[in-house]
Amino acid sequence: MNTNFVEELKWRGMLHDIMPDTEELLIQEMVSGYIGFDPTADSLGVGNMVQIMTLVHFQRAGHKPIGKINFNPEKNKPA
């Protein structure tokens, strides 16, 4: 099910501004996009769910989503 990614985000109120010609590029060809997460946090919040759902809509529009898990071992080292 290919949808217009930009129109989907606009309809959901998730898009405020966009670079010129971005919508045309996304309609013309498949592109990759990624979102990174830090799993060392105590929990994932609603902001993380918004990012995940954005990737879902990105994939439904025919694009390649990439979820990246960022481990930061320095963050959890004792001082």
C-alpha cells in the first residue's frame, strides 16, 4: 500500500515545514530514512512511539525505514 508520505504526515498534523522539492522526490523514487534510539534510558516514551509510527508511515509509502539502536557505554559508567 503506497501512500503519499508527506500528505499522510500533514493529515496527522505531524508536519510543520518541508524543504522545497522534498515531496516530489519522495513521490518519484524510493529513499531510505533512519531514526535512532538510546536503549539505555529507563523507558521509551510517547516521543519514541511517534518516531516509530513515522517510520511505519514511511514504509507504507514505499520507502526503506531503518531503526538504529545507539548504545552509549560511557553513559552508564560509574564516576
